[in-house]
Amino acid sequence: KRWSKTLSETPTIETEHAMFGRLVGLPSIPPDTEAALRSVLQGLMPWRKGPFQFGSIHLDTEWRSDLKWARMQAHLKLTDHRILDVGSGSGYHLWRMLEAGASEVLGIDPNLLFHYQFALVKHLLGNPRAASLPVTLEEFDAGILNFDTVFSMGVLYHRKDPINHLEQLKRWIKPGGQLILETLVIDGDEAACLLPPDRYARM
């Protein structure tokens, strides 16, 4: 209820310009909306994936998702792709995917706070080609919908059954499509495998 109330207090900002680069957001906002927007952004803390910028308001997120994207983008071909991003968080990478030429992007993440954060950013940017659903990959059911590209970034090492996660991802990739998998790795040959007896850093 608190997040819904916070979202309802978002000021309406008329703009024709949105930023989808390293800083996602709006290059300028009317000065009389700044205090209200700052309050809404703070009401939806903590923000993990980012950074975002709305006029003079810089949202310094916990994670520098722009650095991860910078390492990956030279290897990505996303023009006219329909994309599914599993574990999309606040949706920062969805906007970068649109910047890279994607035709449609859908993020799924079961964390409701992240869904509210995405809803706020989408309200401000007003782009109909991006959407988010508050569901897990196991709950996701898009019928016959399939995707040119499926992303799973920073998710695999949180799964109790990583092989099942990969099988679930494959289900949504159309023939000839691609999976972008980003995860932690260890040094070693193809047979090297790390099986920790308990959790480490929630992994």
C-alpha cells in the first residue's frame, strides 16, 4: 500500500525527450516538479540497478549496471529483437536494450518493489515498447509468445537447480534465437565445478 501511494504521487511531466544511454531518464524536468519527484524516488528505495537521471536529480543506485552493459554491448546484436529479460529488477537494462535497437522488451522479476520502480520510470519516459511483470520464470506463462533474445544476468548462481533454469530459459527462445547468459565463473577446464555446501552471499 505504501508503494502504491508513493507511485500515485508521481508528478506529471510533459516531455518529448527521454534518455536511454548510460544515464536513463529525462534530460530536464520543470523546477516545480523536482521536490515531488525526489520524494517519490526516495519513497521507492532501495534502488539497485541504474543509474537514472531526471533533470538535476541523480539517482545513485547500489549497482553500476551501466558498467556491466558497457562490457557486453559490443558483443550484442539486438536490432528489431523481441527480448525477455529474466531478473530485470527496476528495468535499467530494458531501456538500454531499446537503445540498442530492440523492437519490444519485457522484464520479469518477482520483487514487487522493482516492479513499482519500473512503473515509475515508464510513467516518466512514456515508452509503450517496454513492460514488466512481477512473476518468477517458473510462473511466467506467455502462451505461444517467443523471443529473439532471452537475457539472464546475475541469476544463475541464485538458482537451486541451475540446469532447470537453463531449460526454462530455452523454452522461450525462438528457433535461431539467442541466450545472453551472464554469471560468475571459476578458473578451470570444462570439468571444473564448484559445489559449495551452503549459501555464500545469498548464492
